[in-house]
Amino acid sequence: MSYANTEVAQIAAISSNRCIGKGNELPWYISADLQHFKSMTTKQNDSAIQGIVIMGRKTFESMGSKPLPKRISFIITSQLDYAEQSGLVDSVKAYVMHNLDDALTQAASLAHGAHLDTIWVIGGERVFKEAMMYTDRVELTHVDTDIMDGDAFYPELPNEFVVAEESQQMHDEKSGLDFKFVTYRRKED
């Protein structure tokens, strides 16, 4: 699939019932998952840009409305004055876009210049759903729990995605939750 020769990958942690958020926060705190997210979305290199992430406004706000370190953030929102409101007008770390296509186009161009081969889609629900048709790979942390009062859910993966890699089941002492990392790739026709 890919977008302008750049791989588009999604990354999320989901519960057994596909919940990814509750009250604009993650429904759990699993340190190993946050480390996994950081290592996946940051590519160690000499460039100032070590990763590119695309997200919706609510996801951005759930992270304290600050761009992630060493990564360029593309924030998608329908609010036309969001860049001014959020103080991101002159930011070189974050770009406010008003649709996914523009975000992907600019992110792919930036990725090419920074020698990055992957653009990461990091949420939320609507952005995951819209980006699925462009997505080559999905990195999911499967958290072994049901979140009954969640309000954001990861979309069903289309049938053309198959498991490419799977970690052992792990256990997080603090939260008491079991989880594993699974990589899905789009099947070639």
C-alpha cells in the first residue's frame, strides 16, 4: 500500500473489547507498553527528526498538548483556528492539519527528507479508521482486560491484515495486567 513510498503504520494498545481510551486517557498504565511505543515511533539517527506521528486533536490534548520529543507531530482537527488557539502557529515540532490526506502528504514529504521510512498513526478512533486504507502495518499491544466504560475503540482490522510477529505474553506488576505485542501486516495480493 504505502503512501508516496513511505510505510504507514498504526500503533495502539487495545483491550480485549478493543477499547483504546476512557475520558481521553489510556485506560491503564503499562510502562513496558509506553517504552514499546517510544522505541517504535522513534528511529535513532543523527537527524533532529527521529519520527513522525499523526494524530487527532483529542489524542494530542490527552498527551498534554505538547509534541512528542524528537518526533514531528501532525494534529488533525476540524477547528480552523486550532493552531492559533494552541500556540502551535510557529511550531517546527507540530503541524495542524484539517484532513488526513494533507497530513499524510506532508508527513511523507518530511519523512523522505529526514530518511525515515515509516509514518506513525497514533490515534484516536476516527483517525485510525480513516487511515486504515493507507496502512501497511499495525502494531497492537493486546491488553488482557475488558474496559466496560471506555469511550474510544480501535476499529476491526480488515481481513487483509495477518499476524506477522507476536511476542510472548507478558505481565505488568503495577497494573496486574497481562499483555503482548502483535505486529500485523497487510497481505500482498
